[in-house]
Amino acid sequence: MQDPNPQVSGRGLEKLKAAGIEVTCGVLQEDARLLNRGFIKRMTEIRPFVRSKLAMSLDGRTAMASGKSKWITSAEARADVHRLRAESSAILTGINTVLADDPALNARVDFDVKQPVRVVLDSELNMPVTAQMAKLPGRSLILTCSQDDHKQRALQNAGFEVYKLADKNSRLDLYAVMNFLAEQQINELLVEAGSVLNGALLAEGLVDEWVVYMAPCILGDQGRGLFHLPDQTTMEDKKMLKLLDVRQIGGDLRLTLEPLARIG
């Protein structure tokens, strides 16, 4: 396939042709597009390929009402998540997840891997300077719309990179977030977040693929759901997904889906 980078697109092919070399373009093009979908997305839409990982019970709950969620899925499913992390350029989460779990957001695998960039959306700079991710190898980014320079300096001194982005109704503009990450040369972004951020990403149409691990357990109707979608009140508002793959991972099912246009 032709390089989608507008700065070089087609020039290499023309040089080969000018040198008298026969060139066939488009061989196994769909395979090439799948292999390079993050780079293609970044070049053509100025945003990464976004994959969101979710884990839920059979009744669609991600945690108990208290927030406790360790562990819903099996050790095999959690190992599969670390494989997804290892394949990603960056991992994105929200500040509420950090405050609740203090996650490492690294890839713990049994092979050499470049650790993904850790990215936290933190509109008000509530990140604790003691968060463990700042002490780990690799980059830890905080994206914010706060103007609190004192908090920013404290977090930078703790090891974070802090970037101020555009806001939308006093919250980070998710399109600005994706454009910024593309500028940081993030090709594939893995989202590991709660219902609020996942709901916002779903509502904005910014997720390209959903990977959902479903465990054979019941958490009950008081448990926390997958998506916070307060504006979705009628059947006409429902979000449709296309099921791409289902397979068993340990005792759980892994569903891979992509979005479809909303049914009206």
C-alpha cells in the first residue's frame, strides 16, 4: 500500500519507477492496513487508533457499589490485558481510576517490550504526587485544563509531564486530547478507565475497538455499570456495535467489537 504520510506519500514509489523498477502497489493491502491501522489513523485523522478494554460480570457490572473490583476476571484474562498493553503506544485512564486504584499502567509480560506511555486525564490536577506511576520507568503524562501553576510544578517535580489542553464545559476536550496524543506520535492507544470516561468516549465516537472481558459471575444490580450515558434516554439513542470476535480466555469470554452508526 502507499504510505499515508502526506510528507512522503508516493514519492518513494515514483523514485523506484523513475529508476526503471517495476512496482506493484496494493499487494495484501487489507493485511497491511490492519497491521498499520494506528499509523494510518494518525496520518489521516490526526488521532491514534483507540482501543478500550473493559471487564464485566455476566450482568454487565464492572465493580461492586463500593468500587471494589479485584478480581472480576481470571488470571488468564488479566495476562491477556498485559499483552494488549505491550502492543500499545500508550495507556489512557482518568483521574478517578488513579485515585481509586493507584495503577501502575505498565505491561508486565515475559518478553522484552518498550513500556507504553502512561496518560492520565486530570482536569483539576488532583493527581497525588505520591502516585506510583511517576516512579516507574518511562513517561507519565498528565493532561489538564487547570491553570494552577503551583500544582503543575509540584507534579513536574514528582516526575510527571504536565500539559495544558483546551477545555469543553470545564472538562478536557477529548478531541484535543486525541490530537495531542497524535502529535506525541502515539499510534495505538489503550483506554483502561471507568464508566464516566468510557461513556464520554463512546458518546463522542472516539473508540475504534472495544475489548470486553466477560466473567461468569453476578455482581448484582447495585454494582457499577460499563458506561455513564446520562443523555441516552430513548431507544433511538442506543449505540450499536459490531461483534468481530469471541473467544474463551481462561474461564472468561473476550468479546472484540467495533462501533456501528447509531440506529435512528
